[in-house]
Amino acid sequence: MHQFNKLPADKQHEVHRAYLALMSSANVVPLADTAPADTRAIPRGHLSLEQKLAIGRWLIHNKAALHHGHFGPWLDKQNGLSRHTASQCMAVATRQAAERAC
């Protein structure tokens, strides 16, 4: 952050636009109907609603594919994703699915 603040305003704007492009929901890889992936890159920092939905759907999908008791250890292997964040993302995805069902 310190180095970012040293940049001229036009360069800060370019970096910010590049960050937003990289973090856009268009860059989220669609889920495959296969066995759970070992890991997935989880963006750092504040997650947008679209990112939380995508991560939540991915987690729910993988939880359903795993045997009882295996989701927690599998979740612990996901770098950058705490159980708390995982729970939040799954809740957002579950809430959205429930709203769509109504």
C-alpha cells in the first residue's frame, strides 16, 4: 500500500482498473460437475457479493461431493479461506438460492 501511494495519480488509477478487471466476476471459473478440486485461488481482501456467491456455490458443490466428515479437513487445505469466510460465503449462496426459489 505504501508503494501504491507513492505512484502518481494516473498510475494509481491504472493499477486500480487492472485490479478491478482481475477481480471481476467474469474471471470466475465455472464449476465442473466432477470431484472436488484440491484447491482454488481465493482472492485476498474484501470480497464482492459476486465473489462470495461464486465461492459459496463452489463450497456447497464440493461439500455435497465429499463424504460426511471430510469437508472440514478439505476446507483447511484451501489457502486464504478461513472457516468463518467459508461459512459466510455458503450462507450468501444458500440465501440467494432460497430467494430464487420463492
